[in-house]
Amino acid sequence: MAAPQEKHIHDINGSWLLNKRLSDSLKHVLRLQNVNWLLRRAISFADVTIHATQSKDENGLVTIMMDHVAGVGLALTTEIRRLNWDTREHKDCIWGTIRSRSRYIPTANVEEGEKFLKSGWLDETVLGDCIQDKTESSTGSWTSVTVWGFEQIKGERRLSRHILVRKGYEIATARLVYDYIGPPIHHA
């Protein structure tokens, strides 16, 4: 389902189902991120939904809590993004310990992997802000840059993210496209 017009990069509150038919395969991205083969296979078959809740504190700091859920409610991981570009350490069942940081940034200012990360967006993303995440493994063996925004795909406006992963001289990219399915549901 297309993203409602009232949803924009400063309000992605909602439940977003990964549309595997419209998305690129994650197999090369996950391989560079040292995710084992069995888990990569399981992820490729799972229907993954992100339940996103976005809030702003009294100082204006935006925090996005994203519960990633597979299938019929199996919680995979919860990511907390504070959009202030401060590095935070996080541990989960897929990537182990990682360091990441997130921010709003004018899309025109995205530098790393420029062409892939900056292409395909609607004017609202090209001329406005995107969410940029930068993540690295705790060992420094791989890094990832992700840009979130809105695209027109098959005639519908959709939330998507462009991911670029580097491990040594290897680079893998993927575009993930999401269907809006309603308000967020958070699992314990």
C-alpha cells in the first residue's frame, strides 16, 4: 500500500511491511555484514514489518524506535535511532555489537556512495531532508550507510531506504521498499 500523503520523513510513525517484490535482494549486503548463511536464508523468506514510533523531546531531539518483527509477531530486533549524529553502541541477534549514528540531513549533502544513495527519490526527498544512518561493526570489518526517503515506485509513493555496505574493497547495495499498513504496534 502506498504511503499516505500525511507521512513524510519527519513523521514515519506507522507499520511498514517490507515489499520483497519491489525491493532488492539483501543477500550480498548481509554477506558483507558477516551474517551467517542460515540466518541470511531465513531473512530472505521472512515477511518483515517495521513498527516505527517517532518522538521529539523538550530539547527538540528526535528519537525513532523501530521494532522489526518477522511473520506473525516474532520480534527480531529493536533499533533506537536518536537523530543527533552521536554514535551509540547497540547489540542484537542479527549483527551482534554495532556502532551507529543517525540524523536528518538535506539529501543534497549526502556524500558517501553518492550516486546510489541520492538517486530515485521524489522531489520532497531530493529538495528536502532524508534520514541518514551510518553503522559499523564493533570490529570495524564493515561499514554501512543508509538513506531513508520517499520514492515513486510503480505509480505509488513509498517509503524506501537505500543501503550501501563496504567491507574492504567490496561494496554491496540494496534498495528496500515498504508498504504502509497502518499505525505502529510494539511487541514486548
